[in-house]
Amino acid sequence: MHAGNDAYARGNYDEAQSAFQQATLEKPDNPIAHYNRGTALYRQGKFREATQAFQVSLLRHSEQTAKQIENILNRSSILYNLGNAQFKVGDLTGAIASYEQVLRLDPQDADAQHNLALALQHLRQQEDLTQQQANRSTAPKTEPNDSGRAEALRLLERFSENENRLRQKLLQQQRKSGYRREKDW
């Protein structure tokens, strides 16, 4: 796993992913190997594979905790990164569930709070768009116009304004709490 860590530190995520893959084959019950593989895959933009690696890491982590083996890896870190990967592949309900679990473990996690709010906002917007599309398909067609495009632009503008307000609010909360998660990606 040291070769993988070195490659990751150098920014060679392909090499790191290969080394971590080998580590998962050598020690399939090691949650850290799966977690590290997930982070390398995430850095490569392979979000589906990263999601799977984080899920395996979470499973192995739970098994180790049950066996009372020393716990180096933090469960909330696995869940947080799992949520990020799920968000990237469009699994908003999965991401929301992951962020909620992080917040059950650490209610003060500002990054998880921010990402949860963003995922919920995206989910609501998806639902609104689906509803609007359903309404359009059942509504009688009278005259063709550009109102659909105008409505989409209004929705995008409203989304952008809401997201900016949410970011400002979360930033203020982070500044008040003084907490900041160190991010490496």
C-alpha cells in the first residue's frame, strides 16, 4: 500500500489505483485498501467504481468494528466520500442517505451539511422538472412558443440564486464554528 500512497501523493492516480487494487487482492478485508482505491478512482473521474470501492470499505469497516480490531479509518470519512461519489453519478437519494449518516455521527460536520443541502436542492429541482414535464405532456398543445425555454432559464436563474444563498449561509456557519475539513481533492 506504500507504493500506492507514494503514487497518490505524486498525483499519479492510475499507478495509485493499481497499487491499491493489488492491496485489496492481497488483503480483501482491509477497509483502508478499499478506501484508498476509492479515492484514487474518484480522482480519475471513475465515480461509479469509486462508489463501489467506498461501499466495500464501509462494509469491511463495519466488520472490523464488530470484531473489535483497531480502527484507523473513520466511518464518517468513508460515508462522506461515498456521498460525494454518489452525487457525481447522479444517485442523489444515495448521496443524501450517506450525508445524513455522516451527520448522525458528527452533527457539526459543515462539509456534510453543505453537501446534504445541495443534494436535497438538486433532488427537489429534479422532481420539479419531472413534474413540469409530466404537466406539459398532459396539457393540451395550443400554439408553439418559446415559453418552455424561458421557464427553464428562470428555473436555472432561481437555482443559481438559491445555491449562492445556501453557500453564503454555510460559509458563515463554518466561519463561526472555526471547523474546516482538510480536503485533498
